[in-house]
Amino acid sequence: MKWTDTREIAIQLADKFPDVEPLSIRFTDLHRWICELDGFDDDPNRSSEKILEAVQMMWLDEVED
């Protein structure tokens, strides 16, 4: 999984942290959680605020469905 796989990342985060409100997470924590996901194998330094925000919005979408 790469940083560009925002939907897959969001699905895994929703499964792993079902009781967490996605908008309450600091980007530093979100970045760490993504890097720790099973199957995530991208360079941690390739992340950006834009990517983290996209993941956060996808995660919110997953939770609301």
C-alpha cells in the first residue's frame, strides 16, 4: 500500500480504530498510524499534509457509511 491508496488506507484505519473520530486525530498521529498499518510499504517521507487530509476525509466517509 502506498500513500496514493487513500481509500484502502481509510478502510484499514476504520477497521483498526472503530471508536476514533477521524477529524479528532492530529496529523502526526495519523501519519504514524498509517505507517504502522499492515501492508503499508511506502516511504514515510513522501507524505504531505494534502495526502493526510485526503486520507482523513476518506476515513470520515467510511465511518459515515
